[in-house]
Amino acid sequence: MMGSLAIIWAIGRKDLLLEIRNKDVVVAVAGFALLVLVIFTFAIDLNQGNAKLVGPGVLWAGIAFAGVTGLNRAFALEVEGSTLEALMLAPISRDLIYLGKALGNFLFIAVAQIIVIPVFAVLFNLVVFRWEMLAIALLTTLGFSAVGTLFAAMSVRVRAREVMLPLLFLPVVTPLLMAAVESTSHMVNGRSWSDMAQWLQLAVAFDVAFIVVSAFIFQHILED
Amino acid sequence: MVSQTTQLAVKAEAVVKNFGETAVLRGLDLELPTGEVTVLLGTNGAGKSTLLRILAMLTQIDSGSISMHGVDIAQNGPVVRALTGSVLHSPMLYADMTVRENLLFFAEMYRLQNVDDLISSTTVQVGIEQRIDDRVRTLSHGFQKRVALARALMHDPQLLLLDEPESGLDSRSVEQLDRIIENYKSMGRSVVMTTHIVEHALEIADRAVVLNNGTVGLNSTNPAADKTEILAAYSSKANDQ
């Protein structure tokens, strides 16, 4: 068990090291999401009522669309250098490769959110620095990473991968996006944990289901 | 799980591999004893690289069976991958990591111990110790190939798979590669390699296998003596193309 965790961490840490050097993914994700937020602040009359009404949707739509950009890039780097094959040569099970790559993607999207969410709070004048927001962000990012890593691996060898990934990814994460938007909406309207419990439970169920299923499917899509 | 007394490094029976409509391997049978250097010959598209990728477990066969040191590769993926070290066409390295960082990372993937000592000795063995803290991106293709070789040797595999290992190497590096292969063989390990530099390969190989139309066309256990026959078989395939 510890050996498997060490492998997963090593892959995630390696992705993080490469990202620190290249800044390909975090800049793309954060930049795209910030752009969405800024455009909506111009497009909508952001009085307090409107901000609470549309803010959560704008935030998570921006992060979801931006996340696609980052997920595409994260896997493309492995394929361009054929390093995915080097990982496949190692005597480790394929699901560890999946979990390691998903960890890397989780870290990238999480870092991007650390940049995006404070900007969202300022632009929409909403109080989001709460434990509820941390829980929502963690669960949503986990689900994005779980699904996105699988679909990025599936689409990476396809010629039109930039088109293919969002076509696969966005419909599947719709339940998770709904949970994130509804939970955030409850939070900014000052409701309690119990009010958002059903949405958080949906996010937990989504995450568990997709991590297990994706890890299983991943090993089959790597083979020629 | 690996039997030390098993004499066959590789046993392939009726191996079939198709890519779509194209048949690459058509019922290939091959037995390679341990402790031998085998060179796979054949024209472009003969199936050499596909066979190596299958042995490296990067490509799955459509039918047939393959075992390495008595272990069925279909049932024991991680076990078999620990037995093999591979240097394929691409160096398969992280360009924005240093040589040391690459080797450290792959040492973790192979769960190796005493990693620092291992990296030091392996980099000296392949002659890259001076560039160990350079990023891979800054290395020539030949140096990258050597780093790939270091990665393949680090876990001391029973079977070394080399796909045109001399490509991109200068003559001194090719000599160094020959010494590594010879040293490897002297330890009772096996090497399977492909090459287009046929005459040189026949000098260092114990066995030459000419692939023809997805099967074994010629299997010589004395390549130096059978040089004319092997070259003729190889040339006739080339002319057939």
C-alpha cells in the first residue's frame, strides 16, 4: 500500500515539477477562468442580488471550460515525448499511472483555483473564504481530475483532441457542475451545511464512482 | 516466479498481430535461449519493432502466446516488465528534467534501493556522468539515447530490448554500446536488438533472426559463419519491397 502511494505521489510530484518549470497548465487554466469572470462582470449588472444569483454558475463554468484546456495539455506532454510509454514499461499497474496523473491534474486545477477564487470574490463582491467553499472546491476538483484524466488519455491520440476532450468531458461532469453550483449558491446565500448536504453527497458519490471506474478503464485504453 | 533454471529468455508461439487490415506478425514462432545476443533483421515493415514492442509489453498481441523466463506475459504484466529493460526508437525522457531527475524518477517507478549509488554507477557505465545535472533538452540525440540506456539498465533486467540502439551514436559510443552488450551477456543476461547496420550486428550477435512477412524466415545460431546466407536473405527481402 505504501509502495503504491509512493508511486502515485512520485508521478504527481514529477508533473508538478515540470509544471513549475513550464507553467503551461496553471497559466492556461487560471488565465482562461479569469477571462470568463472579467467578461461576465462587464456583461451583467453585478448588484448583490445578481452576483449571488449568477456568480456561482459563472465561477464553475469558467473553471470547467478552463480545466479542459489544462487537461489537454497535461497529457499531450506525456505523449509528445513518448514518456507515457516509459511509464508503461515500468513494473507498476496501470491504475497507479492513472492515479498519479489524476493527482497531478488535481494539483494544477487546485492551484489555478487558488488564483481564480479570490479574484471571483473581489469581482462579484461575495464572501467565499469559508470551509464550505474549501469542501466544494476540493470535491469538484477531484471529480474534474478523475474524469478529465481518463478522457484526456482517451483523446490524446486523436487528431482533433482539442475538440474531442470537451465533447467527452463536459457532458459527463454536468452532475458535478450542478452540485458545485448549487452548493456554492447555498453558501453565498448564507445557508447551512445541512442545506447543501445533498449536493455535497452527490459530489462525493460522483468522485468515488469515477475514480474507481476510471482507474479500471484506464489500463485498457493505454494498450495498442 | 522467475525460474533461474528456465533456459528460454523468450518463447513465442503462433503470435499474430494486426494493425487494422495490415497483418504485421502472422503466426510467429520463436525461441531465444538465455545468455544470448539476438539480432532481429528485416526490411522496414518486417515486424521487428512491433515484436520488440510486444516483448516490452507496449503492444498487445491478437492471438498466440509469449513467455519470458517461463512467465506468461499476458498474465503477469508487472513481473515481466521488471525482467526487461527497453530502449526503443524515442529516448522517452522528460526533456525539462535533468538526467539525474529522470533517473531518480524512473528508479522510483521500479522501486529500486540505493538509488544514488545506482545512478552514479550506471551513468559512468554509459558515459554520461559529466552531464548528469544537465536538462535532457540540452543533450544531443546520442546523449539522450545513452540516458535511455542508463534507465533501461538501472534495474538490472534479465532481458535487454534495443531498437536500433546505434542510431544517433558516434563510432566511439557504438563501441561503448558493444562493450555494454558484451558485459551484459557475460553476466548470463540476454539481449534482443534490431538494427539496419547488418554487418556490425552479425559480429556481436550469437543469433540472427531474419523476419520475413511476419514470420521467422531464417534463424541462424552462428551469424558470423552464416553471414552470406543472412545477407542474401536480408537483401532478397529488401529487393522484394
